Amino acid sequence: MVLQISPMEMKHFYDIEEILSTEFDDFWSSSILKDELQNSNSQYFVALINGVVVGFAGIWKAVNEYHITNIAVKKDMRRKGIGSSLLEKLIEVVKSKNIDSITLEVNFKNLSAIELYKKYNFKQVGIRKKYYNQTDDALIMTLFLN
Ligand SMILES: CC(C)(COP(=O)(O)OP(=O)(O)OC[C@H]1O[C@@H](n2cnc3c(N)ncnc32)[C@H](O)[C@@H]1OP(=O)(O)O)[C@@H](O)C(=O)NCCC(=O)NCCS
């Protein structure tokens, strides 16, 4: 399996839309993602295997920190290191910009994502009560870079 992490481009949207429609009912819509490609404060990447998108992830800049907006891997491709490779790419980009920290929100029930972030040394710094659908709490997790 040769994995490649590349900047997201319009040509990837055929695959991305298929992933979003079949696997992520309440995740980001492709139109929001397309808008993000035009946003100079955002950077998005895709994970490709043989040129086919199997995952994607993005960040946007807010003053002197970056925020991870999403990270997703196709269900049948999980637990193969693809999420880690995407996250490593995001961390590498932020480190190159002399920025203090990377922050994200994650549903407190989303143990696979929480474990992924912990593996990369993200620490829980707070909770947003009933952040998801006014029901589930979000953990706020931060990676301090300096
Ligand atoms: C979270 C997600 C991106 C992880 O992607 P992945 O490609 O499976 O991750 P990796 O294979 O790189 O796993 C890295 C680490 O994450 C943790 N992890 C991933 N899946 C896990 C699971 N099902 N249970 C426990 N830990 C898990 C482990 O620590 C793992 O390291 P290990 O394999 O050495 O044990 C993927 O599960 C996903 O797309 N989930 C749905 C979208 C989502 O919830 N995104 C997060 C939004 S905040």
C-alpha cells in the first residue's frame, strides 16, 4: 500500500463526495469543503492510495493558533495508519509556521479519534457542554508546540 498525502484539489471531489454521502451523514458537506479550498486561512489535504482518496483532513488559522476542522478516513481503510499520516501532515504544516498550538473539538464518545489525538500528545484542556446536536459534550484538545 503506497500512501500519499497531497493538498486537496477540485479533482478529488468525485471521491470525497462518495465518501461523504456513503459514510458521514452528519459530517461536512462537500460544498462547505469546496468553499474551504478558496479560504486563504485554511489548508486541506487528502490521503491517496493509487490515486484514490481514502481520507482527508484540514486546518484553519485563528490568530496565533491553528484549529483542526476535520480528519476522516474511509471506514474500510481505518487502523492502517492513514489518520496518523494525515495528522502528522497537519502538525508538520503548523510547526513550519512558528505557531504555538493546535486545537480541536472532539465528541467525548469518539474514542478512536480521542486515542489518535492522545497518541500525538494532544491534551484535554476543556469541555464544551452539549456542543454536538445540543446533546453530546465536546472535549477541547490542544497540542502545545513550544
Ligand atoms: C479517527 C480516525 C480519523 C482515525 O483514522 P485511522 O486511519 O483509523 O487512524 P490510525 O490507523 O492512524 O490510528 C492511529 C491511532 O488512533 C487510535 N485509534 C484509531 N482507531 C481506533 C479505535 N477504533 N479504537 C481505539 N483507538 C483507535 C490508536 O491509538 C491508533 O494507534 P495504533 O493503531 O498504534 O493503536 C477514523 O477513525 C475516522 O475517520 N473516524 C471518523 C471521523 C472522525 O470521527 N474524525 C474525528 C473528528 S474530531
